[in-house]
Amino acid sequence: MLDAMSMDQLRTFIAAADEGSFSAAGRKLRRAQSVVSQTLANLEQQIGFPLFERTGRYPQLTEAGKVLLADARAAADSMDGFKARARTLAEGLEPELSVAVDVMYPIAALTEAVRAFHAAFPITPLRLYVEALGAVVQPVLDGRSRIGIIGSLPEVPSNCESEYLLSVPAIAVASPAHALASLGGMIPRATAAAHVQLVLTDRSNLTEGRNFGVMSPLVWRLADLGAKHAFLRAGLGWGIMPRHMIEEDIARGTLVTIELEAHPSIGSAFSMHAIYRKDMPPGPAGRWFVGQLKRIN
């Protein structure tokens, strides 16, 4: 009986567990609720025990169901990986490579990788989008970009693979004329929160209603890192910047570092990762480009 188990049954099981009801699973899979119920009933008959308790308003996973759910996910991911790898091999070299890059990624390292890519793949066009937060991830999820280089968004979508690239140091800075610059020593959160904080805004709606690295209720949101840099030098607020962008300012004295009390959402570095959809892994050119980014740090 178990040999007749299908991948469709496992995907239906996963959808029912994730969505919390058979009707919601049907909507996700674009099937009637009765089809979902029958598919799960057949699966339970094949394995010999129930996966869901059906006594309440909504089905609940049994203890055995919880155990098998992890295995079902692993099996589905493995099949997705097999199909994706087969598709990539059938496609051959990409006709174009599209990459969404986090604005925090060091431009010198990116330029070096692009120069090497052009030498290795001279007839493969390269399309680059430079964004922040969810706007780096959205083109990958939509299929407009094969690869995303994320850093300012600390989360990887569940349907994406992630490969670590490098760590970009981050520093809190302000103009030497700013009130925080004259305090010296460790600045309490409450003190920093009394002043305008300059932060990047998300051009996508992936992080709508959420904040990353925000300490102050007095926030100015900017869609461009260059504008944030200019506003910081003009004394219009304080903010977190990648160190490579403001090292020259610190050396010249146009910006000064400020030491903030530790905050759970503000770290000392941006961890950069290459991400791509599990069902759309990079082809030969994309894999080469990710490998080049790993070598440059």
C-alpha cells in the first residue's frame, strides 16, 4: 500500500497542515474541499493511521501527523530540487542573468565581480537591480531575478535557498554638529529615541507594518541610501550605515561614530547572502557569479 503513495498526496497533506483547514488547502491547491478530504483519507488508509484529528471545528495534526509532516516537507523539497536541477540542465547557459543586489553590499566588491563576469561570459547580458529590504527579495519571488543578494532584510523566504557571502560592518553615525555627537560614551536608547533616525524604506510591500533596526519613534524614511548619506552629513538625523560607505567621512570629520546602547534589532554588521528560489536555481552563469561573490570579500 505504501508503494502507491504519491507526491500529490504529500503536497495535499502539507497544504492542509499549513493552511489549518481542508477548505483553505483546497483554495491554495485550486481543488474542491471534497477532493482534498478524499486525498487525505486515502493517504491515511495507506499508512494505517490518522494524520488529523477531525473532532473539532478545524482539523488538528495528530502526534504521528506532526512527525510525518517534517518528512513530507523533506520529500517535497527533494522532488522540487530534482525538477529544478533537471530544468537547469535542460536550459543550459542563461540567455540573460538578472540579479537584485542589496544597497548595503560593497560596491567595490560588486564591481570586481561584474568585471570578472563580463570577462567569463562576454555575450551574456547582466541586469542588476539595487534595492533594500524586501525590494531585493520581491524580484526573486516574482521570477524577475534569478538571484538576490540580501543583507538589510534579515529573513530568507521559506521557498528560497540561501548561501552566505560575507559580513558588512555597520556603524551608527551622525554629523559632528548633531546633538548626539557631543554626548560621548554609551548613548542610552531613550536618548537616541528622542532624535530623528534616518532609515531606508522598503519599495515592496513584503515588510509592510514592520521595522528593522529602528530605535526611535521619530523616523524619516528614505528610499535612497545616497540621500540618507547626504542627510546624515547635513545633520538632519542619525542612522546606521555600512562602514565602507562612511569611512572617508569619518576620516575627514564630516561624520562621527556614536556608540549606542545594545538593541536586539540593531547589529554590528549586515550578513550578506545569495538567495534563489528552490524551483528556479541559477544556471551555469548564475552559479559562477555566486561563486565569484564568495571569493571576493
